[in-house]
Amino acid sequence: MTDDRSQSRAEHPLPEEEAVGSDDFQEQAEAILMESDIREEEPEATEASVVRQEDPEEIERRTSEEAAE
């Protein structure tokens, strides 16, 4: 999905993204835009369902307590 949108997004990350850093801003931009496009097409889609569509093995399952640690 390398297009003008993802290229621009990669060149201008949000301040909080820049502060954290990234191994690959281009890949990060593509993932962010893919999720955004899916949510526009399917507003009821949750973050978990977006991840599932790309790769079900990437879903991290944690309890509330584990997430707070």
C-alpha cells in the first residue's frame, strides 16, 4: 500500500509517534492507514477485528490486570 498518503504519513509522524520512535515509519504509516480505511468502511469494526483481518496470530490476549502492569 505504498502510496502518497502512506509516504506523507511516514514523513510526518505525530509527535507522540516520533517521541516513541519506530523501526520503520513507512510500515507503521501503512498499518495505521489500513486500519483507518477499514474503520471508515466498517465503522463497527473493533481494533481486534482489524488485527484479525491482517494476521490472527498477532492478537495479544491479556486480562485487565495484565494490561495494567
